[in-house]
Amino acid sequence: MMQTELRECSMRDGIDILEMLREIGPGENGFQNNAFNVKDEVFHNVIGRWIDISRGIGLEPGFVPQTLYWLYIDGRAVGIAKLRHYLTDSLRAVGGHIGYCIRPSERGKGYGNILLCETLKKAAEINIPRALLICDEGNTASGRVIENNGGVPERTDNGMCYYWIQLDIDSGIREIHPDDYEEMFELWKNTPGMGISEADSKIKMHQFLLNNPGLSFCFKEGNRIVATSLCGHDYRRGYIYHTAVLPEYRGRGIARMLVRKNLEQLKTAGIEKCHLFVLGNNELGKSFWHSTGWTRRNDICVYSRDT
Ligand SMILES: CC(C)(COP(=O)(O)OP(=O)(O)OC[C@H]1O[C@@H](n2cnc3c(N)ncnc32)[C@H](O)[C@@H]1OP(=O)(O)O)[C@@H](O)C(=O)NCCC(=O)NCCS
């Protein structure tokens, strides 16, 4: 039986990884390997930097967290995968969510298929809803690897093929991911009573989600987001925004469940009280909050002005 392991890059990584990086060289077909000429004595500094990047520490402007994985087969390092945690416009054009490479001496043995399959499991663990894979049009091996792992071709542009792999086929509640933005925005736009403003732009929403990890949830039915409830805190109080359920999914307790989850997570973060704002004419919204145990404050007025 073949032993397969996908190992996250760590300070325990040894010289066998460096040897693999040297064998791979500078990279090919869009896969870049800047570490192929790193000297033994600085290898651990480079690893430290990769770990920081994975945690989003010290990222260069426009860069997103990226985790590196090594594929081990029977104890030998045979390949690398790079998992980008969410997409930017630039990654949507070039790079996508995942880049991968098998060292030349180990190609053609089925390891490319295994490497992508294992990396997609990691992508699902961080709630990426669907993964974008991009490969050169002439890169038959990579195209096969992507299609073998469920890749559906979207388009070909400038000699590059764009594929999507659906990751999240389970229905139910899960944390919102920045890449859910477009689908959520459609839902909010089509939900009467919801106030949408420039504060809901993609960039602001990304910042909100990244600064408030583990607090916002959506509900999926099949591959579709049917409800959302966003939550954040300022270390003193929690705030809930955009609790919305598509009309055909209402009356099933979905919003109540999402809000309960928001509150549980706030409590875990040490936040004792949560506020929310409802438009004065949103009768449906007001009766939902009233019936789920929220108290309408008549002792507070909300003041707002532009900055
Ligand atoms: C793409 C790459 C990762 C494939 O790795 P691999 O371990 O050789 O691939 P596998 O052995 O798992 O084979 C996967 C599929 O590709 C096919 N394949 C492999 N090499 C091939 C080749 N040279 N030409 C055509 N098809 C090829 C295999 O037949 C297999 O298809 P199947 O399972 O439907 O029969 C590897 O070639 C590589 O590292 N290339 C350089 C970096 C790169 O191109 N990365 C992808 C950037 S998008």
C-alpha cells in the first residue's frame, strides 16, 4: 500500500524539501519556484517567511495568505502545492487558488492527481466555496489533473484555460468566505428591507471578514447560498449585519440558527452584548428580532454623519 501524506510547510522541514525545490528549478507553465537557488544556511529563514505568509503576516500589498504543502509518497517528497486563501482580481486572471508541481523525476506516476485531490481537501477546510484553477492551454498533463479532480472548464483566454472545481456540495451552515462575496451581494440586493451602501463594497466586505474571522455564517442548500448573517465586534460590543434569507427558504428557522451561531461565537470571543440596526420601515425584520429574544432600545438614538 502506497503511503500518501500532504504536509503543511513547517519549521521542521528538512533538506529533502530543499533538494526537491532544486530539482524543480525556477518553475514552468506558470508555476513559479523562487526558492530553487536558496542556500542551505538560509533555508529556514525562507521557511519562516512562508509560514508568515500563510498566516497573513507581513504580506506585500495586493498579496493574500498562501499556504505551501509538500506531497510525500512513501516518505519521499515528490511535489509542492500552493494554496491561496482567497481570490483577488489579479489571481482571478493569473494563478487562481492553487498552483502545483511534481518534481521531474516523479512525474507520470499519478502523483499530480493525488496532489491536487489532497490540496482541494485543504481548500474545503478553509471554506473556499469553489476553487479556480488556471493552466496553459498546451499543458495537457495539468488539464488532465484538473479534469480528473472535477474541474469544469469555464473559458479559454490568452492561451490560458480557466476551470472551476466546486468544493462545498454539503448543505447547511458554514462560515462565510471572502470568495462568497458576489453570491451574497446578489442575495442582499434582492432582499427587500436591506440597506446596501458603499460599506458593502467587495474590498470593505473582505476587510470586514478578514478582521472578524469565525463570526459570520451562511446557509447553503446544494451549491447555493440561501441565507447570510454577518457579525463583527470592536472588542467592546458585537454587531450583526445583513441577516437575510431568500424568500423561498423563509419560515424554516434558518435565520434563527445563523444568529444563534453568531452569538455563540461572540461569547467565545469574550463579547457579552450584541447590537444591530433595523430600518424603521422593515416590519418583517422587526418582528423577527422581537420574536427571537432581542430587546428594542427606546433609550438610545443612533446618530450618523459622513466622515
Ligand atoms: C502537471 C503535473 C503536476 C502533472 O503531474 P504528474 O504526476 O506527472 O501527473 P499524473 O501522473 O498524476 O497524471 C495526471 C494525468 O495527466 C496525464 N499526463 C501526465 N503526463 C502527461 C504528458 N506529458 N502528456 C499528456 N498527458 C500527461 C496522465 O495520463 C494523467 O491522466 P489520466 O489520469 O487521465 O490518465 C506535472 O507535469 C508538473 O509538475 N508540471 C510542471 C508544473 C505545472 O505545469 N504545473 C501546473 C501549472 S497549472
